[in-house]
Amino acid sequence: MSVPSPASRLGAALSFLLALAAWQGAVWLTGVPVYVLPGPLAIAGAFAADDRLLLGALVSTLAVTAMALLASVVIGVALAVAMAANRWVRAALQPWTVVLQVTPIVAVAPLIIIWVGNPFAAMVVCATVIAFFPILSNTAAGLNAAPAPLRDLFRLSGASIWQEIRLLRLPVALPYFLAGLRVSGGLALVGAVVAEFVTGAGGFASGLAFRILEAGYRLQIARMFAALALLSLAGIVINTALGWFSAWLLRRQGAG
């Protein structure tokens, strides 16, 4: 899992700036009204006018995202280890994990809100349901990827299944887990936004998703785009940070 080089990062930044310049130029040339498609300058102005409100909403969304990602790691790894340790547990849990993955969260989110009660906890649960599956599936695949001869050697040496998992399977599964973690980071943010849309419709105003709804109802399109831009930047930062963390951890494992 490689980290982008400085040249690739510079190229990405230049292409992004060129896209913004083309966008602004197209808005100027065509005279599109701001309430239809605001340009980057109008979006920046809308952010400057409501920066504290939007940044506070971003913090709220990131709090849900972080809690959901942490819960996804704990639940996903625990279930993957339990499924690797016992085939009966795997047979019992696998259908339920698939059901959670294929069920639209928008359909069950109102039930989660009613059952959980607390809006913040309900949003964390909704985001966790969306985010935990890549960690579970990737970690389970990594735990099963240990070479069969080494697994046979552990058994011939009298090692227990937990010793085999801890000393052999978990180190092999680390790259798989980190790949799933990077995917789940983005899904946790998506889950937080979806959960905020549902809870925001019920009157709980806090995160960026609610601010997007609010701006749409008031036809403040530039402000809506500013909130969307913050969400996009948050997703990029999360993906990049998890990529750097994964590369550092894999280097450390290789050095060890």
C-alpha cells in the first residue's frame, strides 16, 4: 500500500486548481444564476459568511464518523476472529452479516432511531452498520490466507487455535485489515451523512448533512456547495490519513 509521491500530489493539486478555474470561467461566460450553479468564488464567499457554523457542523459529523469507524474496527475484527476460530460460529454469523450489508440503511434508520433513543448514538449505529462490513470481510479473508503448511505445522506442534490466530493468522491478515480499514473510513463518513439526513429530518440539527438540507430548503445553493466541499475535503483527509497510517504500520511490521 503505497503513499503518493510528491510529484503525484503536485499533479493532483494542479489538476484540481485547473478544474476550479475552468468551472469559474464557465460560470462567468454562461451567466448561470448563483441559485442554479454557483462558482467557486461564490462558494468560498458563502463559506466565509458561515464558517463557524459550517466548521462546527463538520466537527459533529466527524465525531459520528470517528465513533462509527472505531466501532467498526472492534466489531469487524472480533467477528472475523470468532468466525476463523470456529466454523459453527462462521456458519451462524455469515448470513446475518450479509443481511446487514444488503439492507438499505435508509429503510432501517428510523427504526434504529426509535430503538436507540439518543440521536447521536443512533447516528453512530447507522454509520457502523454501513462501515463495518469491509473490515469484517477483509480481515476474515486475511485470517484464511495463512499458508496451509504453516497452519499444519502449528497444529503438529500442539498450538491451540488461539495461538495459531495470534501468532500466525493475525500478522498475515494485517494488510487485508488495513485495506478494509481504508475503505471503511470513507464508508463511515457516508454513513454519518446518511444518518444525519434521517435524524435531521426528525429535528436533530447538528451535522453537515442537516446544513445541506437547510440550505436546500432556503435555496442557499452556494452555502449547500460549501457544505458539500467540506464533506469532500473531509473524505480526502480521512482516506489520506488512513493510507499513511497503513503504510507506516506495514513498514513497522516489515522492520520487526
